[in-house]
Amino acid sequence: MDFWFELASPYSYLSAARIDALAEERDVAVNWRPFLLGPIFAAQGWDTSPFRIYPAKGAYMWRDIERRFALRGLPFSVPDTETLTKFPLNTVAAARLSLIGLDEGWGKTFIRSVYHAEFAEHRDISDISMLAYLLDRAGTDPEQALERSTDAINRPRLRTNTLEASRLGVFGAPSFTVAGELFWGDDRLEDALDWAVNHE
Amino acid sequence: MDFWFELASPYSYLSAARIDALAEERDVAVNWRPFLLGPIFAAQGWDTSPFRIYPAKGAYMWRDIERRFALRGLPFSVPDTETLTKFPLNTVAAARLSLIGLDEGWGKTFIRSVYHAEFAEHRDISDISMLAYLLDRAGTDPEQALERSTDAINRPRLRTNTLEASRLGVFGAPSFTVAGELFWGDDRLEDALDWAVNHE
């Protein structure tokens, strides 16, 4: 099963926090695939997050997330008005680093710490020095990881993921693809894993 | 707890089919409130269903619904291309009848049969003769119900519901409001009921 996540997406964090335990219970192999929602939203005619375009839905979303994080025991701090104006954050650098980290074994720790910094502490995870700090905490050499993440081999990988997500019909995050099926949203994580079990 | 549903919404049907059993388990009183999504979507700048405006999301939705109905054991037939062009159906007459039926005790049977006719059989539930047939099946006198549904007392009630839904922040269906909280989507039905239990 492919797990499509966007580092700016709090609902993606909900899945990133629990997907390993649920997949292990069912003995399903999961491929973590960071991608960018920006180009996919742009293709739908949106120049920002739909939650900024539709205020009623946006206001609801933050409250829904607050309740969901509480139910799952994940720390969350509701963004204040000023922080909200910065969303969605630019996640290109963090996503490129995630790709390197997933190859090298420190990726999931790094990804979860990026989400935590962003949604529990309101850190600016588009800032390279913040990313360097999180890389160090994930147990890897920040300078080396940052250099590798932007080299000619790694740079196109994020675009490739985003194009493939789009080709598969992905329009939001998180999404899960398995055996020709698309599932959207943390609420469908169990359904997607069950589908993987029943349609190997 | 208030249960806000739109008769054109398949996800509302998912909740209408199971809300009574779940509410009874938790001893929560539920007030069924039909409303119209049309005016609420129009206020967001949409002149039709968002699933028609965003094709990738729309294509996904029908497959998601098909899978969900199957999981819940509810009959569903994927609309063909021609049927799809008729969505969303005009639900004003059916919703006005639902209000009468909910007063008189045949409302839930009628509502579920409207949904079944619409999504399992592709009947045109904006058609008065189809509604008359469903009223008869629900055990009430069609002529009398149709007359009462459009009288001066009943007519404004649907608009009142829609305005109140909007005031409460409702932007989609189904929605649930309880103790100052809004929950959106059949996926949040259990959360909403649990909230009612914990915040009486």
C-alpha cells in the first residue's frame, strides 16, 4: 500500500502517527510517499489551501483537528490568527529531506518530528535552520542530509511522486492507494489497510 | 443532538440508516432536521455540487460511497453518466414532506425510502408522483401529506432549518450539532454522540 502524505497537512499527521501499528497488526507493507498538494490544488483552480478559500469549512477544520488530536493523545496547539496567515507552509525542503530519510532509516522519526514542530509548537518548518535542528534530533548529519536532499538525483523525486499521485486520482492528503483503489483521509486508513489484506 | 441531513446527500443516508441504533445505545435524544445544501453552497460561490465542480473528488466520492454502502450492507447502484447529469436532485418537496412526517411518526420510514429510491433505484425523488408512491408505502395519505407540506405553516420551516444550519456553521451534510460543537460527516457520527454523552 502507498501512503501519500503532505507535511503541511494535519490530517496526514494523524495517519503518520498510527499507520505503522495498524499495518503491522494486519501484516501490510506500507510505502511512505511524500508529495506536494500545491500543484494538485492549483490544477483544481485553487491558489491556496481550500480551508482558506472556504471560511466555514476552514473554521470547522481546526476545531475538528483539535478534537481528533485530543482523541489520539497527540499534542496540538490551535494556531492563532497570525500563525494561520502563514498556512499552508512551504514543505518542499522538508519533503525532499523526508525522501532521503526514508531511504536511510531516519525518515519516519524526522517526519513525525516535523509534524510535531509544526502543529504542537508552531515552528516554521520551511526554515532550513529549524529543519537542521530536527535532522540532528532524528540522529543524522544535518549538513549532509540537506546537501543530498537538493542534489540532482533527489530533486526530481518529489515532483515524480506528485505527478504519480495526481495520475492516481489523489486530490487531498492523506491518501492511500492499493490494488487500484484510492482512499482519502485519515478516516479511511483502516478501510485501506483492510482492502490491502483482502485484495493481495 | 441535532442531525442535519440533506435528501440529495448519500453520506446523509449512511447516517440516517444507523443513527437511531447508535443513539439508543448511548441514550442520546436526536432531533432530525432536514435542510437544503443549495443555499449554503451558493453562499460559498458554488452553483452546483462541489463533486461536480471538482471532478477528481467527484469521481472518488462515488467509489467511496459504493464501498461504504457495501460495508454497511445498504443497497447502492452507481449512477450511470446520464443519471449523474441530473445530480444533485431538487429535494425541496421531499424535505417539506419529511418535516410533516417527522411530526406525525412516519417521517423516518419515508426519509429512508426516499434515499433508497434515489441511490439504490435511481428514481427521480423530485417527482411528485414518485413521492406520492413513497408516502403511500410509508403508510400515510399522499394527497393530505402533499397538501399539508406546502401550506403556509410548513413552507417556511425548511428555510428556517437551512438558515439555522448556516448560522451554526454547517457547510455540508450530514452534520451534527451538540452542546455548541459542530461535527461534519457520517465519519463523525460516533464522535458527535459521544460528545452528547460527555457534555450533557
